[in-house]
Amino acid sequence: MNVVTAARGVAAALSLIMAVYLAVDGAHRPANLFLWPDVAVAVFLAVAAALPARRARAALIFAFGWSGGVLTTSVFGYVVRGEFAWPNFGLVLVSVGMAVLLAVTGERERHGGAARGDG
């Protein structure tokens, strides 16, 4: 399985997690400052996962980067209240990790490093 295929699966899973969270946890209330950024996370990840191969890598990097930013802000929203959101932090790590992995492997493929075996 290649990195883009794995990233599509991770993006689809994170998109589903966000959609369920928005629907079940009452996060869809209008006073939620994260409502629209969270909706954007779910939509960007779902769309990026469904794009054709030529566009998928760049879109996935953007979607995971967006997700990492929104979720990091959420984590620190809890920190300033003296709490810590471990599930959100886990999603941050996954999002940032996937964006980095996609970028690094994309550079290797672009420069032929993956074929030669060097980094």
C-alpha cells in the first residue's frame, strides 16, 4: 500500500470522527466557536480523500495541515482552562504526521530518491 492510499484511509477516518463528533456531541450549536472550522476539517479531509491520484497528495497535505491547526487551537483552548484534551492531541499528532509523511515521500518520489533507495 502506498502512502497516498494510506493517507486517504486516515483522512476518511478523521473526517468520519469529526462528522460524528459534530452530530452527536452537541458541537453543532451556533455558540460553538469551532463549529465552522470543525466542519471545514471534515469536508476538506473527505474531499481530499476522494480526489483523483494526481491531485490527492497536495489536497491531503492541505487538509491534514488545516486539521492540525484547528485541532491544535482546540487543544490549547482546553489548556488555558487548566484541562487537556488527549483525544484532540492524538488527532493533532495524526494530522501533522500524515502531512509530513506525504510531503517527505512526495519529495523523494519527485527527485527519484525512492527508486534509488536514498533519502
